[in-house]
Amino acid sequence: MGERPGAPTAPPLVLVTDRDSRLIDPTRAYHLGRDPTSEIVLDDPRVSWHHAVLRTAEGHWLLEDVGSTNGTYDQGRRVDREDVGPGTSLRFGDPATGPSAIFAGLPCPAPDERPTLLVPQSSGVFRSPSSVLELPGATVRIGRSQDNDLVLDDLLVSRRHAELRELPGGGHEIVDLDSHNGTYLNGRPVRRAPLGPADIVGIGHSALCLVDGRLVEYTDTGEISLDVQHLVVRVGPDHRVLLDDVGFPLAEKALLAVAGPSGAGKSTLLNALTGLRPADQGTVLYDGRDLYRDYAELRRRIGLVPQDDILHTQLTVRRALSYAAELRFPGDTAPHEREARVSEVIHELGLEERDQQVIASLSGGQRKRVSIALELLTKPSLLFLDEPTSGLDPGMERSVMRMLRGLADDGRTVVVVTHSVLSLNVCDRLLVLAPGGRTAYYGPPTEALAYFGQEEWPEAFEAFESDSAGVCQQRFRTSPQYRRYVTAEAAHPAHPPASAAPVIGREKPQSWLSQLGTLVRRYAAVLAADRLFLTVMIALPFIIGVMCRVMAGSRLTDENSINCLLTLCLGGVLIGSANAVREVVKERAIYRRERVVGLSRSAYLVSKVVVLGTITVAQSAVLTVVGLAGVTLSAQPRPNAPPPVTTGVLMPQVPELIIAIALLAFTSMTLGLVVSAFVDKEETTMPLLVLLAIVQVVFSGLMLKLHGVPGLEQFAWLIPSRWGLSAMARTVDLSRLTVPTPITADPMFRHERGGWLLSMVALPVLALAYGLAVLALLRRHEPTIMRK
């Protein structure tokens, strides 16, 4: 079906549909419709079984609607016959949301010419290739190492990244070689996939395609455009609109400021432009490529500096950047390669004199420069900043804005969200949002106040307060500025194809163990640099241990044993919980950003558990040894009573108590991580820490009768102190140390091997359950795109 004799009468085209892309041949006719035997299948109920035919006629391409029920549309206009060529965009079955087809040119160069080709094929953007490689054999090796057939000098590329292999029956396939940042086919991550003539392979900052038996490379140098079209964002069950049909074109190497009053949707727009929270409607085109559809590949070319610092301020500038480079670059990157890139970024942002300075000691402006430096490590083409001048004095604000101007001039597209209007004149374009997420103005900053008819910005913003019906947006849509700076500068059709659902695919970041090693070293360095934490960490077990030792005297007795065990139990609970209760919430901004660029959620959690767990176990040992040094743990012999125990259940009493308290403290630490992952503000953790300690002491079993009390007894099984104190009481045989009471007669306090082992198993099980809860809570705080 579809064969047509004769010589080609029109140039070949690339046809891109919502499902795939292909090179269409002028010697063939192509039937479009729901019929599975059609050359181009459009599987949508609004499309007719036989909908249209695409063929060449008199030297050009022609599409004919063959009497379809719902029609064929060109920019909303129904057509029966349409000449098509590069740039044509059609829809089938519905003028706004029907399946789309975009046509793009693919010139066939002569063998001795350096071709200018289309990359990516779906964008309509033509650029000159950076290299053309004649295929040397059946296999083409691609990577950063110099012994590859195609060498990509890019730290996002692994040394042995991928191979282009010839298939036995003809054609080629691309195979990912377990690379760090992945291999992408038409924007989607792949491990192994056949490669057609219209397909684009993405590796690092490079795009590769096969043309006439040659592998052509195009490099993303940073000079890219941004085209935003009809963005709409709704939230909540009532579908409240946060962004209302926002769109604008932004040229390459441009600096855009997004301004407006509070609640105008500036941060919502930033999340939509970066893909963190994709818009419900509309399209973001990264140099002509659909950002949402190709997000898996393009996200590493986007830098984002949020309002909160994404830095561990206890580290020096160079050390913080070095750890970030370890996490973002492939595991096979040599240390000197990483350090060279770190030094390059430090030089670019003028931080040479401060690279050994602790970040916390820097001024606000210099600290913001370090945050930007962190994002520049991977050479992003698009750089977004959220309120980078917030809290800075006017002079420092001016300095930061001039720095952003320089970054744009060096070959990046920069978008900055700001409340300040003092330095707008350094920007190329200004987008003003009114409440309700409506566009009030887009164009040069120098023309904005005159457009609003105001002398000062406060007056212009005050005028928005009465604009509940979107009058300002309607006025802008009919203004000369809209025609000049939006309509005339738009490089793409007014009705682009609907964005496909963002797909990141299965993450294949740097090896899990490698990430864990970097995270452990970084976290240990951060804690070691925190003098307050070190002081409390060292002093706390000694202070609680001395209190217990004074209370115990020379021997545990009926009068002091309960208080001593409760003090040890409370000490273990406080040590573990206090260590962990702030450690997730205080790094939330850092975690959110690193997660987007490939951080493993489980590696992040395990790094916390490893470092904090080691500290907690060491503190528990100190607490136990100091609290019980020289104390006789066995009961005094009583007349007509069985002899008291002089050893633990399985080993000497002190080692058993160290194990029990260490496991209790470790489990309480994981419970502290649950609290830290649950809360939204660091200030909330201290009241919850107090509440946590009280609950653990009350449900330990020595303050409240639990055995045989329905409900309370079962609830106590979920509390670490119940099992920890049970193990401690079994070791010292509390039932014989004290006068029997309803509380001390609890079967969980008997000197029994099985019960002690059960407690030793229950505590790690609880710790594991708490760890899984932390993973779920971490996911809840991740960007929307990471949860899909």
C-alpha cells in the first residue's frame, strides 16, 4: 500500500506526529487514518478510518482530505487540499486538540558538501553541524574518551557512552553502554533502539543523526531560544487558575526579567518553564523542541537557582562545588577533570579570592554567586533564577543583575524572577504578570512605564489590584507591543502540537554506591564543620551518663533501678532523635534541586542513616559506659528468693545494655528523620522533639501499665522505647531488682532469651519501617515532574 512509481518530484520531508517521526519519500504516497494498514496511523476516534492522502504533485507536497467526518485543520482553518512543506503544522479531527502532524525539511547534501541539517527534527530549527563522521565500520563507538570513533568533549558524557551498531538485515541501532546521564532517542531515554533516518540521538549536549551513511553531530552551545505558548496552570478541586494563557518568545543570549505584584504567579511560571510543575495546557519550546515531551533529555541543560540557598553553607566554596561536581558528572570522570571545571566556573564568576572561604561567611551577593556557580558546572543553556536579589542592598542587587547580563552575553538564555524594579534596564525583555497569572506587558523594560501611563512602578502595580476581569491582559493583546514583541518575534506556529506527558524514564544516575560514597563524605564534612553540633554531640551523652551514674550509686536497687533505666532510655531517645530531627527539613531546597539532576532518593536517605547512625551508636556506648561505670547491676540476695542473675541474657550485662541502648537510639534517630521529612519548617522540629521524647518515655512500660490493656499495649509496640527498655530490663532482671508491682511484673521485663532476641529484632524492623516512611515523605516534597 502506498507505492507510487516515478522519479521524485519534491524534496524529502520529515513528518513528526504525536507518536513518532519519519522521513517521507517523494516516490511514495502516504495514507493517513485509523486503518492499521495505513502508512501513517492516527489512532484517535476523531480521525476517520481513511482520513487523508499525502503525495507529491508538480514538484511539491500535497495533502488531500478524502471526505473525513471531522476534517483536517491548518491553524484552526478546515482544509480539503493543502500544500505542505517545512513549517506546515496540521491537525486531524479537531482544530485545537486533534492529533498533529508537523513537516520539516531535510536537505540531502552532496557528498563533498558540509551539510546544514535539521536538529532536532521536530523543531523547525536549522543549525550547522559541529562534525560529520563517515561511518568507519559496523560499530561506531561514542564517548568522552579520545579512543572513541566519535569523541564528545563534554563532562556530561561518559568515557564509553554508547555505540551505533549496524543491524544484520540493514539499518542501525543505538545502544547505551550503561552511561551516567543516559542516551536519548527523540527525547526519550533508551537502552537499545533502532535508528531511522528522521531520528535524533541525544547524548550530553550533542544531538546525532544519520544522513546518507554519515553520522552528523550538532552541539548545543547555549545559544538557544525559548518560545512559551498559551500556558495555563490550574490547582485544587475548584481548578483555580494560577497562570492564564501566558506566552512570549525569547531570543537566544537574552536576559528576561519576570516582575509583578505578590500572588501574580511568578513562581508558578518559573516551575512551568523549568518543567518542575508542567503547565496543564500550553507548550514550552526549548529551541523549537517541546520541553515537556523531551524533558528527560533537556532537564540537564536547564539550570535553576531557587530563592533558598542550595548550598551547604558550612563548607568552603571550592569544596561545595567539588562535591556537586562529583554528583552531577559521570563516575568515570577523573578528579582533575572535575576540578578543572570547578576552577573554570570559579573564575567565570569572579570567586577566585574566596574559593577557600566558608560559604556562611560570604555576603548575600557572593553567596548567590556560589549558587549560580553550582548550576553552571554542567554548562546549562537555560538559566532560571528565583528572586536572586531578595534581601540585598541596592548596590549588591545591581552587581548581581550585571553579572546575569554578562552570563547572557556569554551565550546563555537567562530568566530571572524578581520583585525589584531597580535594575530592569539591564534586561532585554520584561514580562509583567498581573494577579491571576495574566500577562500585563511583554517587551523592552524601557517602554513598560510609558505603556502603563505611570511615572513609578508602585503606581503601575497598584493599578493591577482592581483588575479582576483581566482587562490588562485584553488591553495588551490589542496593543502594538503585543504585535511587535510577541506576534512578530514568535518563530513557531501559533497552535503548536499538544505536549505529550513528560517522561523521565527509569533513572540511571551515577552508580548508587558512588553516589552514596560522595553523599556520606559530604555530609560528614558538613557535620564536622558545625561546631555547635559537635559540642552538643560530645557533651550530651556525658551529661546524661553522669546524671544516671549519680542516681545509681554503687548498685542498682529497688529504689533507683527504675529511675536509672528510664534515664538511660530517655538518653538513648534524645540522642537519636535530636541528631536527626532537623537534618532533612534544613536541606529541602538542596534535595529538591539535586533530585531533579539525578540524585537517588534512597542513596540520600542511606547517607543520613550511615553518618548519623555511626554517631548515634558511638554516643550510646559513651552514655552507657559513663552511666554504669562501677555500678553493680545484679540485685542483692534476698532471703527465700532465687539467686539474682549476675550476667545478661546472652553475654555480660554492660555489652548487652550497650547494644540495647544503641539500637533504641538508632531507631529513635530514624523516627526523628520521619519528623524532619514531615514538617515544612525547621522551627517546628523542636516542639515535636519534646513531644516525641515524652511519648517514648510514657509508653516505655515503666510509667504506665501496658500489659493486658487493650489498645495501649498494641500501640506501644510501635514505640521504640517499649522494645528498648524491655531489652534493658531483661538484661538486669528488673522483676528481681524491684518489689513486684503491676508495672514491674510485665512479662516483657523477664530475664528470658527469647524475649530479649525479640526486642533486638523489633527495633531494626521499626527502623526499617520508619526509613520507608521517610522515602515516601521525601517523594511528597519532590517536584511534581519527579512524582509522575
